[in-house]
Amino acid sequence: MQTIIPDLFDPPAIPWNEPIGDASLLLHGFVLAQEEALLAALRGVIAEAPFRKMQTPGGRPMSVATTSCGRLGWMTDRRGYRYVTGDPLRGQAPWPVMPPLLADLAGQAAALAGFPAFCPDSCLINRYVPGAKMSLHQDKDEADFSQPIVSVSLGLPAVFQFGGLARSDTPQRYLLTHGDVVVWGGPDRLRFHGVLPVRPGEHPRMGAQRINLTFRVAG
């Protein structure tokens, strides 16, 4: 399987945009200009709603730790996958308000991919440590599939698998690095996607972790 990566000897200028589907775009380095403010906003969210590992409906612990911000937060346990209005640490308090900067960046990225009216009401935040992964899956717990998914990568690099509309379709692989954003929607909205196990490493700003923010219209 080929992993699609930039030419390391003659890399394009950052940021740059790479179409990866009919309605999908990889925006390399898109959030780097707002890095300091983004990380500060992220720290505030995590302080209010710390990461924790959830269980799948089958009872298996996820390899990533999760939290959320926005009106709705994503949840998984024995009762299934769903969005809920409140949970932080099971006290049922509302999720942290989505920082305006995060919502604005997601809207700008979506507009570049052809979705100018994107206003997310949920941001799922996943923390990957070395060895953590995300199996191929579809994002299909949201109410409106006409709205795209916007995914922001921070920290350690990861290989993003972007497949077809059937699980058996062979996925393409793209290297995502700190500051990259992927947007997919329209005919690509239900494409299977995932992340290969994150390799050990140390990012100069984020340490030995990768954090991924995915913005959705959930309700």
C-alpha cells in the first residue's frame, strides 16, 4: 500500500491544498498561522473536560482518549454510539463551549473545500499516544450528512487512511503532520477512514502525542 507524502527533497510551501476526493481536501499547514491561539483554546477545553478512554458497545476500551466541546459531545459505551448534551466526567454538566477560534478555523477550512455554510455544533477531540489507532469506520452518528467533517491534526504525524463507501474498498494513505486539516463531504461524506498506529516520537510543541479535532454538525 502506497503512502502519499510530499517530496521531502523539494517540499511545497506551507500552506498548500491537495484534493483527495471529489469533495475532499487536505489543507497542509492550514492552522499553523493560528497555532498559539489554537493551542491555548484547546488547553482551556481539556482543563474543563479532561480526556478519558471510553468503551465500544462491545465492551472494548478505545485506544484513543476522548473529550468534546460544543453543544453536543460524542459518546460511546454499552448503549452504543451517540451524541449527548452533557457528560463531563459523568457529572452531566454541559460540554465546554466551543471556542470561537476553533469554530472559525473549521468554517474557513470547510469553505475552501466547497462548504461555505459550515457551522459546527460539536468538536470531538481524540488523543493518540504512540501505538494508538483508529480502525476504518464511517462518521454516521450525525443528523445531517449534507454537512462535511473537518479534521485538524496536531502533534505527532499519523497516516490517515481514506477509503471508499464500502469497508472492503482499498484506502489511500496520506501523511498528516502538525497543522494539517482534512475536509470531506458531499459524495465523500460516508467514506470509510481511519488512522494507522501512531509511531513513537516527540513533537516539539505537543510532546509524545497526537491530538485530532473533528468538527461536525451533529444535531
